[in-house]
Amino acid sequence: MALLDVNNLDTTIHGPIRLGALSILQMDGPLDFTTIKKRLGVTDGSLGSHLRKLEDAGYIGAKKKFIGRRPNTSYRMTAKGRKAFLHYLNAMRSLVETVEGKNARGGASKNKS
């Protein structure tokens, strides 16, 4: 039985909201909080805490400004974040290839419950 290595998955990125936010920033470049929130369909509080985690890890940067009297925060992926994101995608790709390869060689293809 082969070892299935999942230790390369960055747990800072692996959560659905953080993965979604990084994916959006990778595809679209810098975006404001409201745009990210609408694209992910999450609440302010939930998104705020996940973006803070990414910011604390150095994966994204935030720029705060005012538009009129309203605060506006935009986020961008940092070089460190881009590198970590691409490493994460490669680790996931490897995991998927391992699982698909096992299925192609006659491994279990359906979950037996």
C-alpha cells in the first residue's frame, strides 16, 4: 500500500473561503472586500477573519482608503502568496493524480457505505 502524502497541503490555504479568495485574486488581480465577498457569497465577518489569516501569513496585502466618507479596503496577492498558492495547486494536482491513478489500476472507484 502506497503512502498518500497530504502533508504538502498548506492548511492556511486549504479552507474553502481562503482558497476561494486566493483563486479570485490570482485570476482577477487586486479586488476590494465587497467584490470578493459577493463573488464568494459569504458574510462580512467570515470573509474578514479569513482574509486576516491570509494577511497574517503574508499571502495577501491590504490597502485601506476612503472613497468619499466610506472606507474601502482592496486586497492583492503578494509574491509569497502567489508562490504558496502555486505550490498548493501542485500538491493538490499530485494528490488527484495519485487517486485517479489508483482508480485506473483497479482501486476502489465508489464509496461503499
